[in-house]
Amino acid sequence: MDVFIEKLTEINGELNSFIWGIPGLVLLIGTGILLTICTKVFQVSHIGHWFKETIGSLFRKNSSSTKKTDRKSISEFQALCTALAATVGTGNIAGVAAAIVIGGPGAVFWMWVAAFFGMMTNFSENVLGIYFRRRNSNGEWSGGAMYYLKDGLGRKKGFKTIASVLAVLFACFAILASFGIGNMGQVNKITLNLESAFFSNTNLGTVGGVSILGLIIGCVLVVLGGLIILGGLQRIASFAERVIPFMALAYIFGALVIMFINIENIGAMFVSIFRFAFSNRAVSGGVVGTVFLAMTQGFKRGVFSNEAGLGSSVMVHSSSNVKEPVRQGMWGIFEVFFDTMIVCTMTAIVVLSSGYIDLKTGNPAVTNLDDSTLIARAFGNVFGSFGEWFIAIAMLLFAFTTVVGWSQYGAKAVEYLFGTKAVKIYKVIFVLMIASGAIMTSSLAWDISDTFNGFMMVPNLIGVLTLFPLVVKITRNYINRRIKNKDEKPMLSYDPEIEAEMINKLDEE
């Protein structure tokens, strides 16, 4: 058995290094660059419009962004919050800190670059998701990479079979990733974090080698998760809509307080970010911290954080009651902007302004720096023990909302493969697996699930790259109609019946 585990670890390590290594990152960033160029840098050239139509629309009376037109769908804002619930996770805190510790301050710059191009990747995924979605047997919207692979790529001559295979592979990888990186991995982090922050002096012993304290935490999370997840998309979206804005704004506020307290370091902080993005760092032992290391760490953190290119969040964005594919695509731009440009940048500011990184050398200023507790220490320096408790609670909410969000991703993948009736069985199993995450200690399960998470991007990006001319066409159609006020027939769906329905609803507005 030990030999099998060792061999499995070795094989998974090779696969993980490939999918999250240079080939995978080149594919991801390259796709974002291509889409940015082909849409004429939409995220910049129309920045005022997409801000107005996303976060700006929340402040308008009778805005369609917050309206639910029926009980079978969710609002545009709820779709965003549910997607953010899955993407804004512990990686935004501990992950960014790790990127800076390993790759230096320059990693932050490359994280921004990944997010900049990732905006258009996420935009394109959502445009395709809305355009190729359909209603399931329950009357709910279903969309995602599975559908634009099968009905988009599959319509091209000679691609029908391979498109169907890619769609099935994507759904399988999404289900496996939902149990690992989207469930047990997050719950394991929650448990370890709670034990460290609140129960460090508590020892309830073990039963059959299982920590009793971990089991109790797991059972509590099972109950909480069951109440939300088994309530369906409406309850998940309602939970995300309430928790995500509060959680993110509270974290941002705390980070801003730390930034202003350490305001004298801000100038040097930004200088170090740009300096070490393009120059090497001399580190102990004669080893050089290279620009390449900063670049790869920044790219990885940007991709891990916002998931642009993985095809995950489009599965919940497609459940929105939106009529225009481009409109939900703009929410995808905002999703990446908020997740990386705002939340991850706040973490970077906390790390770099708190004195734990030498801004002149770009290396850790203290020995034995633990990136997993670095943010808690920075908050503790300013807010005392309350700061450390706050980060513990923030990590709990970040990770738990990720679990809730990923449950919807897995459910949509199961629905595609086995139908709507199988979703209930999947959700029960998903909820019960939460307890496993609280008591498991093996890192192999998390490493394998991380690999499956990365494997999702291969079929997804094949679909996005082959269908990008359609994305450009739909985007141009939207700009002509909505911005330039030209008289053109809307491009809203591949299905004539759905398109006619959406056009009628647009006329009623």
C-alpha cells in the first residue's frame, strides 16, 4: 500500500507540475491576451460602461441587477456573490502572503497582470455560458463549459464527438474538484485554523485515531452546510448575497486601517513591487530570487484566486435571470477585478507595509516566517488579540463560502452527466463529506483535487479559444446596440426559441 501511495504521489506531482506549471500558465495567460486584443481591450476601453452596468447598477432604483424575475433563477448580483463565494477564499489571504514570501514583492505586479488579462477570459466564459445555456427539466437555467463545448464547438464540422468527450471530461473533473479543493480541502483549513485560534489549549483526545475536537467541528459544519446547500440555489445565493459583501468589506476595512497606520511605508512598498517585478533578488546562501520566480508566483496566485479560465464560476453565472450575454460577461470582469485587484491587493498591502518583508532586498525581514499566519500576526500588531481572532473568523467565512459555492458547481456538473434527480443525491454526499475534511490529515487528497481543479481549464479553454470569434461577434453586437444605439437584431442565444423569449423580455423593459 505504501508503494502504491508513493507512486500515486509521484504521478500526481508530475501532472500537477505540468498543469499548474509553465504550459498551463502560458495557456491561461495567452488566452487572456488573445481575448483582450480581439475585444479591443474591452476591460479598459469600456471601463466606465461595465462599472456602470455592474456595481454602479446596484445604486439605481428598479435596477434589473438585483431583481429576480422568477423563482427558477437568481439575480445578476446574486450570481456574482455566489461566484465570489467560491473564488474569494483562503487563497486571497494565506495564498497571497505565500506568493510574496516565495516570489518577493514583484509577485504582486504579475498577479495584477494575470488578473488584467483574466478579466477578459472570465468575460468570454460568461458570454458563452449565457449564450449556450438552456432550461433543465425543473425549469431552471443550466449553463457552463459543458454546454458551450457540446453545442458550440460540437456544431463545427468534424468536432461533434470530441466536443462531447471534452464536455464529459470537464464535468467529471468539476465533480472531483468539488469534493476536494471545493469541500474537504477548505474544511480542513477551517478546522486547523479554529483549533489554532480558539482551541490551542483544548485536548479532547481521539477515538479510533480521529480527533474528537475535529469531529465536533466537522459535525457542526455538516449541519450548517446542510441547511444552506440542501436548500438549493435560491438559498445558496441568498446566503452568499448577505455574507460575501459584509465579509469582504470588513476585511478591506481592516486592511485599510493597517495601511494608514503604516502609511510611511506605502511609497517604498510600491517601489519594491515594481522594482522586483523586473529585477532579481539576492537571497541567503548565494541563491538568486529571479524575476521568473516572481512572475510564476504572481501568475499562479492570480489564477488560483479568481479562477478565470477554469470554467467554474460560469456555471453559476449562467443561472442568472440576465437577458444579455455581454451583461453577465461584464459581471465576470468585475468578479476578477474585485477578487484580485481589490481583495488580494489588500492582503499584499498588509504584508508589505507591516515590516515583515524587507522592502530594500525583497526578502523576509524575520526568520521562520510562516506565511499561513503572517496576516494574523500583521492584524494582531495593530488590533491586538482581536485582530488575530478577526482573521481566524475571516478565514472561516472565506473557506465556508467557498464550500457553499463549489457545491453548486458540482451540482451543475452532476446534472449535466446524470440529470436533475441525481443532484439531490450528490448534495447529500457533498454535505456528509464535509465531516471527512475536518478529520483527514493526508495532503495527497488535497494535491489530487488541486490537479483535477487544474484539469478543468484544458477542455474549458479549448472551448473558449475555438469560440472566441463568436464572443467577439456577440460583444460587437452589444456595443453597436447598447452603446452606439445602432438598430441591430440582438444576439442573445444559440436557441431560436430562447432568443425570442429574451428579446420579448428586453422589449418589455
